[in-house]
Amino acid sequence: MKFVFNKFKNMDSSISKVLFDGLKFCFILVLLSALILSVYHSIHNIDLFYIGISIFKSSLFFIAFFAICAIAIDTIRRDIPHH
């Protein structure tokens, strides 16, 4: 766990900017899914439930995707010799 936190702390600034912008996007998706699920809770439309859960699962996938890709790109950038 400490290894992952050190990777994020020592990440290139341009990569970390893309990572945090992506995480902001995912947070907006999580808020949207919470809004849809709260509307479902009040009117009990099953379609709203599936839409809210699908958006929530997608946002969790995107969070993992942004984190893994940011670590991979930073590792590749550090390992390639610069001319």
C-alpha cells in the first residue's frame, strides 16, 4: 500500500493532473448515480435503479482505470531513456 502511495506522490505533474481531472469526472458520476438512486427511492421506478447502479459501477471502473493507467504511463515514462 505504501508503494502505491509513493507512486502517486512521485508522479510526473502532467500525469497527476490528468489523473486528478479523471477522478473529478468520476466523482461527478458518483454524485449523479446517487441522485438517480435517491429519485428511485422516492418513486420506485425499476429503470432508475438499473440506470443508477450502472452509472455507479461505471464510475468505479473509471476510477480504477485512471489510477492504473496513470501508474503505468508514469512507469513507462521513467523507464524510457530521454535523449
